[in-house]
Amino acid sequence: MAFMDGCESKYRTPVSEDRICPVCGKEVEVFTNRGRIVEDAVCPCGYVFKAEEQEPLKVERAEE
């Protein structure tokens, strides 16, 4: 149902976000989904921002 993607798709699309490396202080671009890192991102100094486990969306369905 493509017409219903509008509300829920924004929660599935990763967002580019800059985070500060705790080792060297440089900004590193990471991709997040609802505040959690989607994939590993490596800083030029070697520090790795690890991907975090994603929480599934809770969808309540109407009873028939």
C-alpha cells in the first residue's frame, strides 16, 4: 500500500548526522534511524562508531 508509506517511511529512512569522535574531536558522518546508528562509521583516526540494534516499530492493528 504505497499511499500509506508517508507516515511510516520516515521511520525507515536513515538520516545523515554528524557526531564528534571521542578520540580526536573531528566530525564524522553517521547514518541514524530514530537516533540509533544504522551502520558502522569509521573516523580517519581509526575510531569506529558501531551500529546499534534497531527497535522494531510497534504497529497496533484494529481488530475485525
